[in-house]
Amino acid sequence: MSETTLDDLIGSFSLFDDWEDKYRYIIDLGRRVPVMDPALKVDEHFVKGCTSKVWMIAGWRDGRFHFEADSDAQIIRGLIYILMLAYEGKDRAGVESVDIQQIFSDLELDQHLSPNRRNGFFAMVEKIMALARLGDA
């Protein structure tokens, strides 16, 4: 991950006047997501509810939540990056306090993502929350 924060991302999004530019920016963000080891792309890590193929693993290390995810679609990889900014490295209280609906709205994703991509985004959020509940902080 980089030193980019959610506030940085929201600020960067506000610089674009056109949704197509924001869309390209999301795709560019996806290039920052590390590629997942193909051996981890198994049914157990598959995220159901996404039109694209998405795999995710997560756990707690030293009281911090860490996850890894990958997709076969660049736009989804960009959404994964946004989720990493929101959840990666947070303690339990931090993970639980993320207002992902507000972030989604602040980035105007609620207005511009297709219903299928919106559903996929929130399927990834559900998977993150389920994986976060499994571990011990």
C-alpha cells in the first residue's frame, strides 16, 4: 500500500469534473493492488455476489486487520484499492467504525457505478466484515 489516505483519494476525486476521468482514475488505482498468488485463488476465497471474479483473504496480525484481494477486472481492482484504504491495518474499533456508505457517497460511486458493480462492492465489504469477525484482535 502507498501513503495515500481516504481523504487524499476523496480530494483527488473532487479534481475531476467528468465521471469518465474518475472511472479511469479508479482503474489506475487498481494497478496499485498487489497481484494475489494464483494458488490463493480458490473457491474458499471467492467472493460471492460479484459479477467479476474476486478473491479475498484476511486476518488479524498484531491487533491489526490485514487483507489481500484480487480480481480479473481492473475497475474492481480499483474498488479493492479503495477498500484497502478504508480497512487495511486498522484495529478492531477502526474496522468497525468505517462508514463505507459515506465513503461510497463521498466518492460519488453511488451515482455512477452500475448496479452490478455496486452490488459487487458491497459483497466485498460483507466479506471483509465476515473475515474481520472471524479473527482475534
